Amino acid sequence: GAGVSQTPSNKVTEKGKYVELRCDPISGHTALYWYRQSLGQGPEFLIYFQGTGAADDSGLPNDRFFAVRPEGSVSTLKIQRTERGDSAVYLCASSAGTGTYQETQYFGPGTRLLVL
Amino acid sequence: AQSVAQPEDQVNVAEGNPLTVKCTYSVSGNPYLFWYVQYPNRGLQFLLKYITGDNLVKGSYGFEAEFNKSQTSFHLKKPSALVSDSALYFCAVRDRAGNNRKLIWGLGTSLAVNP
């Protein structure tokens, strides 16, 4: 596709449930990033992939959060035992690579997660 | 630790007037600096970046930003504001050193351009 796409656009779940958020990056982009944005805040880094591997997962808040990118394209962010504090907009971005002139990150529209 | 400050929560400017949205940063090494814009219910859109070279960077929609190393600033500017420029603007930084590619973001500045 022309840009980064994310599904679903909105997700409402109950506390304790499991959710999966999907990101489809720009075709050919090798690097993929997940951020989350709470109301009134800037994006907060979660994890980034170079190819299939997680190059930096230092932003994942705890072990309830996990992300995969098995074929180096689509990525899924998985949240177990959701808590109300997980409510936020989850943003995905991709870049052509991680070299100096390739690393501009292009963002999808986000998935708005609400945990009741 | 890396950080970004956007000292103004909101900037108001009349259409046709010049606008400035301020950003200062802190990194241990040399920075890569970025500006993004966010319209309501839409994703972040890339405006411009400073990597190296000329301190004045030109970007999309007539925006430009000036990197000032001594003041650790990267203020966003536009000579003549449009009502359609009204949006939320974010400054972001990453340290060139090391292999991390994560961006550190400011809290955003809401720009209102009045007709």
C-alpha cells in the first residue's frame, strides 16, 4: 500500500483480556517501530524491528507486552491481561532502513485502545 | 539521558503572519532532529529533519527549521501561516551515537492560526 496501515482503528476490550494490534508497513521498508501515545503526551517508544528481529525492545513496559514480525513485513503487538492503564493510541511507523538517510519514520493512523 | 522540550503548549498566530514553534533538546552526543505534524484523528506526518550539513532545513508545506547547536534548539518556522496549518506539532530527537533508532518526543505544541 501507499502508507502504513493499522488495524483495527479502534479496539474496546475489558480488563484482563488479550488483544492483538496489527501493523502493515510501507512496502519494502525494513525497519518497523511501535509507539504508544497517551492523551496530551508525545509518542513513547516501545520496540523496533530491523527485519524479523527486535533490535530494541527497551520501551516495552512489562512482560504483558510482546511484538512479533515473523516475515519481516507485517507486525503484531500483543498485550496480555490488559489493564485500564494500557488505554492509549498505539502507533506504528516504518522506515526504509536504519542508515542515516533512510531512517525517516512514516506513521500509520494508529489504533485507539480502550480498556474498560 | 535524551530529552526534548517544547516550552509552549499553544501558539496562536494570525493568518499571513510568520509563525515559530520552539523546540530544545538534550542528547549526550550529536543529534538527529525531526518535526512532525498531527491533525485530528490522523497519524503523525513527517515535516522535516536535520541530519547534517546546512543548519537551515526546508521541509514540507513551506515549513523550515534552524538547527542551533550552541542553544541546543531546533525551532520550526514558516514565513506566512495558513489556517490549514492549525494542528499539533511534535519535535523529536535521537542521539547519533550508538545503534538505537528510537525517537524521543516532546509533548507537542498546539498551533492555532486565526483567520
